Amino acid sequence: MANHKTGLMFDPICKKHKFPGHPESPARLQVIEDILNEKGLYQQCVPIAGVAATQETIERIHSQKVFQDVLDSKQATDIIHFGADTFANKYTFDAALMAVGGTIEVVKAVLAGDIDNGFAFVRPPGHHAEANKIMGFCLFNNVAVAAEYALAELGCDRVLIIDWDVHHGNGTQHIFEDRSDVMYFSVHKGYFYPNTGWHKEVGIDEGKGYTVNIPLCSAKMQDEDYLACFDKVFIPIAKNYNPDLVIVSAGFDPAAGDTLGPMSVSPNGFACMLHKILSLANGKVVCSLEGGYGLASTAAGAAACVDILLGGEPDYESVYQQEPSKTCLDDIAKTITHIEKYWTDALSEQSVDDAVADLANDLQNLDINEIVDQVEVPLASGDEDIVEKNLQ
């Protein structure tokens, strides 16, 4: 039985945006629908009807030219291309409006209290789309427009966007980097498309300190590495920021087995990250699909996340039995050196918590008999029992 009321948004128009052979395909949505039905998760959720976003809503973030370029694709008789990697067909404009509008509808339902949390399974994805540029498979920036809508129309003062896609969300960062009412976190592969999101990028002007990037510069990073980013940086700062809403750019291309990403996150890894995120904003969390190109790994990751949204529990124990890699810890340390002056209290508290946890772990591993053997002071008759009792 579900403990949380979770909304799911799917719309068939999002499957009509397609280009044969392209990795950003309609099959991505189909395999997610299939696994949610197979596991009985779909039936436990509340369906959220999508509503296409309006031009006015899109242009809260994007230029009129970007809107017009996507609108013009409705007249296409064949595939058209925006740069080397982003395509459109005659259905793309409607799909893109629904991707934005569907994400907004889930946000509206969460903030109205109709549901506790939700997932907008939409495409095309959005986090690479800049205010003035279409790129990286992305036409409109779904989460950015939804965040702006929440601030302007739904009473939010602070929105946090957390992006765990393997690629850095350059568009989302650049849209909000000079503002403090939207905070942006990203953990992603460094030295990888689109080659943005470095440790030193912390925001500009009034937004300094409200962009936090952890580029993981080595491949094959696993669950324990990603959770270290959340435990040591993201969650402490997020609790201090105290957002009214969290939107997750949920890309499943960091998954082991993804066809474009070189990382090794398991379904349980995604579940652990999302479970931690649910501790924020009184659980008002909306996920919106970004990348994920291995069909099996994308489906498994999505199902694990929906289970968590419904109130499931992840397996933290198996993750915390493994130590984060040195390269991951080095990347975290680099990020902290750039961000700590803006969030001194939050990160200082986390340092104390880490020290206490290390001490507790050391004490747990102490061998009492070994301590007794090292006691050099001769004990009076009968004192051995007293020492043993107090060491237990």
C-alpha cells in the first residue's frame, strides 16, 4: 500500500517526436510505462493530465525566436535539425509544449496539495536548452519554465533544481545563475558534453553561491560516489536554503549500462538519491525526465524512483558498506573550496557530522579483548571482572 499520493504524467503526443535511429526515442517512454505496469506501480499512482504550455509561459524563459523556430517545425514535411544533435518533425512543437506543460501540471498538483509528489515522464528533454538556443536534444527547458511558473504563479519564494543527469544542465544553470530564488545543483560527468558545470561555477552577481556543481572527472562512478555528493554537499546546503519546492532533472544516463553515459549508478542508487531529496521542502518534489538511453537501465531507474515517491525505502546499507572513490572525494573537495564561503554554517555542520560518524565507526570496530591485553597496570584480585564489565 502506498504511503504517499504520487502523480504520474504521461501523454501520447510525447511519443510522436521521433527520428529513426536517434537515441532520444519514443521507446524511452514506452519501456517506462511497461515496467511501471508490470510492477504494479502505475496503478498505485494518480494520473495527471498534461496541458500544453502557452507561448506566454514558454517566453517567461525563452526568447521569441526560440519559440518561433520550434513552431515553424510544424510545417516540416521531413526531419529538420537544430545544430548537429537536435531534431524536429511536424509533431515536435506539440510534444515540446506538452513536455513543459506536463511538468507544470505536476508542479501545480503538488503545490495545491492534490498529490504529495510526482513524476512527469515527458520528452523531448529540456536541461540543455538555453534561453536563446536549442541544443543537446532539448527544445524548451521544461524544468526551468516550471520553476519560473512556480515562482510567478504558485506562491513559491525559493525553488531548488537538482540535476543528476550524466550531462551538465548548461541551460538551466545559465538561465538562473544570476538569481537567488532558484538554486541549481548538478552532479555530472566532467570532461563530457557540454563541457560546462565546473567546480568554480557558483553563479554570478546576485546568484553567487546558488549554483553548485560537482563534475565527477572519472568514469564508472558508483552509488557510493553519488551519495557522497548528496551527503557532504547537496543535502546540507539544501536544508539551509529551505526551498518551497524541489524539481529534479531526472536523467537516467548515469546508470550502469547506459549507451551514452560512462557511469555505473544502479537503480538502488537513484532510489537513495531521491529518498534523500524527499527530506526537503516537506516532500514537495517533482521529477521530470531528462536523459537515459539504455532502455533497460532507464526503465529500471524510473521504476525505482516511482517506488520511492510512493513511500518505498531504498537499500542504504549496501551502498554505505562501500567507500567513495578517492577521485570522487577529490572532486567534492574542489567544489567545497569554491562554495564554502557562501554556505559556511551548513558545510561546517556537515564536517562535524562526518567526524562524529567516523568516530562512531572506529568505536564500533574496537576489539575489547585487544584493549584489555594492552593494559599494563597490574590489577588487584577481582578487578578483572570490574574492568571487563565496564568495557562491555
